[in-house]
Amino acid sequence: MLTRTPHLFDDATTVTAGDSRWQGKTSDDYWAFVGPFGGATAATILRALIDHPQRAGDPLALSVNYCAPVAQGAFDLDVRLVKANRSSQHWSVEMTQGGGEVATLATAVFAERRPSWSHQQAKFPDATPFEQTLPYPKTAASWVKQYDFRFVEGEPKFGTPSSAAPETYSKLWIGDRTPRKIDALSLIAMSDAFFGRVFHAKREMVPFGTVSLTTYFHVDAADLAAENITRVLAAADAKIFHKSYGDQNGELWSPSGRLLATTTQIAYFKA
């Protein structure tokens, strides 16, 4: 009988409960150029909240502020339930290393979703099917190698100078390189998996880092289980780059046309 090995994503986001704090460690498989992939950090925080014995409901919103560089190795998560009522919970999470200052600060809202009137105003983006879209070549960053990126539109064109106005819109399929069923942890990680919008605008890699990321979940665990998918159609764009900071807004869709999550972030760049 074969033993099923854990998915690298689950291994990278593993947390254990301590007396007063939760513990985790960075993963070389989800490492960026100078630190861990921000999406993996966010997913690790979300996993600690989902696994917490006091947690009720499903994630509704998660905001992560990346305060300082995270070094390779172990870290602690100070998880605190700030406020709870009949239908929602508000959480705070602080990540530290070696008893030092806070490196990552997060807040989250969990909610009990109940049947109600529903309407999806946003329209599903037109896209070629996943199977008919070419995979994007692997890059040097180890975390990028863990995903299967397939650009429908807006593939980055590094090293090809152009006099045309900068383009920042992308539409692409995103799935784990080794397929994994999409859940809330997948969504929060993939909401940070878009390449920096400044890379597209400048057509080159420049120093870059997410400062603050917020993702809103529009489905609960039961909805995702019913979708039963291993990839999402993702779209991202930017509105402004100014004085070393630029924004990004994105959408994550199921192949059936359901809007699963929306996300926005502000990022630092040097260019």
C-alpha cells in the first residue's frame, strides 16, 4: 500500500500549537529572492486561525502587513481572538522570530455564512481553456516553480523595451504544479501569486516587495468543496505607481465562472 506524501504547500504552511503561541518555519520550496513568498506566509497565518480551537465560521477577510524581513527558520505566531459575536469573529496575529520585534502583522474576520439572496455583479472573464493555454516557463524563484502559470493575456515581456504605454493587466490560469484541491489556503496564497505589476509596466525585474495585502473570500468551505477544482482563473491590474509604491487589484475565479475571492495590495518598488 502506497503512502501518500504531503503536498509541499501543506508542508510549507504547517503550524503547531504551543502553550501561548503557535510555531512554524519558513520553507525553501516557497522562497522568493530575499525572503519567503508572501502568499505562503499569509496561508500559514490563515492555517493557524482555521486550526485554532476557538475558531468558528469561515474566513471572510484577511489583511497581512509585512512589517520587516522574515529570515529562514522558525517563527512564532501570537494568535488572539479580539472580538466575537453571534455571526463573526475578529482575530489578530503577530509573527516574530527569536523573541524579536513583529515581522508580520495580520487581522482576520471569520463569519458564519447563512443562506441569503445572491447575485454576482462581476462578469466571468473570457479565457481560453486551461488545457489550451501554454505554461509559463519556470523562473529562478523557488516559489514560482511550485505553480503552473498559464497566461491568457498580459504575459510579462522582460527585456523587450517598448515605446508603447505601460501595460499592467494580466489574465491567467493558476494551479499548483502538483495539483492540489483549491481551498481557502490556496486562495490566500494565490491572491499574492501575481507577478508584481511594476514588472509588467517596466518590462524588467526591479526590487519589489508586498507591504500590505487584503483578500476577501466570497465562498465558504462547502462552496469550495462543491466546486472541486485544482486551478483558478486570475485577473490582476494596477491603477498607479508613485513615489516608490504601487497598487494591485485582483480577482480569483472558478472555471465554472464563480467569483471566489478579490484582493488588493500596496507594494514597494525601486525603479
